[in-house]
Amino acid sequence: MANSSKIPLQPAASGTGLSSTNVPADRPLRLVVGPAVSALIGLICAVQSAVFLRHILSESPPNTQVILAIVAVTVLNVSALAAIAAFSQRDSGARLLLAFMLSFIGHFAWFAFAVGLKRGVAWSFIPGTYLAALACSMAIDSLRRVARPKRVGAVVASLAPELLRRLDPGVDLVTDPSLDASQYDVLLLDFATTLPPEWMNFISTASLANCEIRHVRNHVVDRASCLMPEEVEPEVLLRRLQRRQSYSSIKRAMDIVAALMMMPIALMLGGLAAIGVAITMGRPVIFTQDRVGRGGRIFRMYKLRTMSAHNSNGKQTATSKSDCRVTPLGRVLRRYRIDELPQLYNILRGDMSLIGPRPEQPQLVAEYQKMIPHYDLRHSVQPGLSGWAQVSFGYASTVEETRAKLTYDLFYVKEFGLALDLEIVVATIWTLATGRNAR
């Protein structure tokens, strides 16, 4: 009997409506976006460092002192790169900060004591070269995780069949406690289950071998980048969100600055689109509709009109795929999200944010709250122009699709912070360029 095996990809049970989220993807979007952002930052910083270096060489004639200074700076940054790469193996922000302090102190000490080189080396070279080392090391570490992922094992004795079905194919099933535990980087357990006594030594050996012992549900959520409503603990989720309220103020300031910067382009594109709407569909050009915002507050949202007429019965419905109400021009506007440019006004008013769950219509929200557990938790953050569900799942028109889409909104609430927002921004740019998930 084999000690470990690979988990086959299991289809979701029929009728659940969650087939797209029960099994996590092999390459979640956030595992690709993170390295891409880090590599871009590293490239920008490296170019800036090259500009500083060129400035140094042009301002001062190359001599032995300048060459020694350049060699010293290079050695310092290589040391910082090695230190950060080593420290980041355990994903410790505190150790990254320590590496930053050590590198900066090294730079400062060198230039402070090298009095004769003060005129020969620009002080701006210090942060530039360090940021290049930091960003490049982050990119290398992130790419390493994608190219050579950690070996993960799951202790079958502690897992229910439902959890086994949701694990990704790269996880080893550990069935024998005599197996060498040190071969795994991460070991998955269900902390709510009591293990048989023969497994205790296996777990202890894994801990002593510096193996990360992790709750299997947390692993599934992080790999799939979505959180099932049935697994949500509202009190824990809201407490976690409360601890990050300081970021809400920072995010609000960034929203205002970004909206003002986008306004000139938005006015130009929106103006041309409005003329097209007026010619092809007539008035009104702007479509307004009540939507549900943070805390359940109702606000008025603005969009460019893309449909030929409203429903005759007055009932609010979600836009379906190939909706016959959408005009040819409307499909173009929806494909590249030009119809949503008027929502920059909602962002400036404070009704919305650039990033967050998409706001829904009040009648639909009332229906979804009756049928989907914890649907109202998506209103614990500000709704957005784009969101994690938008770039990962797309639009939803049925209850089953809305239930699946909610898993991504709940994941966004759980991971609310700058890192995920930056990933959504990059993914949104890609979505705009390709027109993916448009309806």
C-alpha cells in the first residue's frame, strides 16, 4: 500500500452551482500577478539606479575612489538581496524590515565615513539601489514559489471526505505515520479533528523539521482565492476587518487622487461615448439606478446607457449573457467598461471605491440574502468599480452564479488590504485590454 498519493481532480457535486469554486485552480491569478508586479517594480528601480550611476560617473571623473564606492554599493546590495531572499523563506515581514534596516545602515555608514567621496557619489543612489535589490529579491522569491512550489502533504486521518475532494492535485495524501515528515514543507491538518495517537510523533517530527503545520481549510481558501459562505465565521471576519480600518482611510485618499487623475481621460472617452449613445439610442444618455453600498446604505449609481429599454414589468433583473436588451454600441462600451466611467463621480462622493465588490440592486440583494448564507457580509466594505470577483469570476445573472461569485467577494473581505488591491488593479488592466468577462 502506498504511503502517499496524488489527489485526482474531483468535479463538484451536481446541483450545487459551485463547480467553478469547489476545486482550486492550478495557478491562482494572485500567484501570477504578484511576481509580475514585483518584477515591474524591480525593473523600474533598477533603471532608476542605472540613471543615478550614470549621473555619478558624469559628475566625477572615474578614479579609484569612485570605482571603490561603486563596488562597495554593489556588494551592499548583493548582501541585502541575499539577506532578504534568506529571510523571506518564512514570509516574515519583520525580517524583511530588518534586512532593509541593515542594508540602509550599511549604506549610511559607508558614505558617512568616506568623507572624500561625498562629492563623488550621489546620496540618491542609496535608496535607488536598495529598492532595486528589494524588489528584485521579492520577484525572485515570488517566481520561485510559482516555478518550484512547496511540497504539501495532507494527513488523511484528520480530514473529512468533503475536504479531501477540495484539495488541489499537487497535494500528497499521507496515510502512513512512519513516513519521513521532514520531506514536506507544509503539512495540512483539520484542527477540529482529534488525531489517533500513532500520528503524534509524525506531527512532532514535522514541527522539529521546520515544517509549517497549517489548517487545511485555510490552505484551500488561499489556493482557490475564494471563501465558501458555509465556512465563514462572521465574528472572526469582522474582527479581522476591524483591525484593518486604518487602511480604509488610506484607501479613501488614494481613491480621490486616482479618480482626479483619471478624470481628464474619463471626460474625453465618456464624452465621445455619450455622443454615440445619444445618436444610436436617444435620450437619456446617463442611466441611474439605486444600488446597495457599505453597511446596506442605498445610493444612486451612474452609468452610460447601454440597453435599448427597461423591463416592461418594472422588475429588477441582472444582465445575462447575450442579453438582447444590450445594443451593439452598448456591447462595445461594456466590453471595455467605458459605460462605468460616470462612477468616478460616485467615487469622489464616497459612495464607492475604485476596488471592492460590485454593488447590486436592492431588490436583488433582498432576494439573495434569503437564499445565500452570509450574503450581507459583502457590504462590510465599500463597493468598487472593479473587484476580486469581477476579475476572477465575472458577472453573475443567476442565483447559482451569484453564490459562486460571493465566494470571491468574501475572500476579498477576508484579505482586505493594499496587496490584494494592487493585484486587482493589475488584473483589471489586463481585463480591460482583453475584454474578458464582459456582458
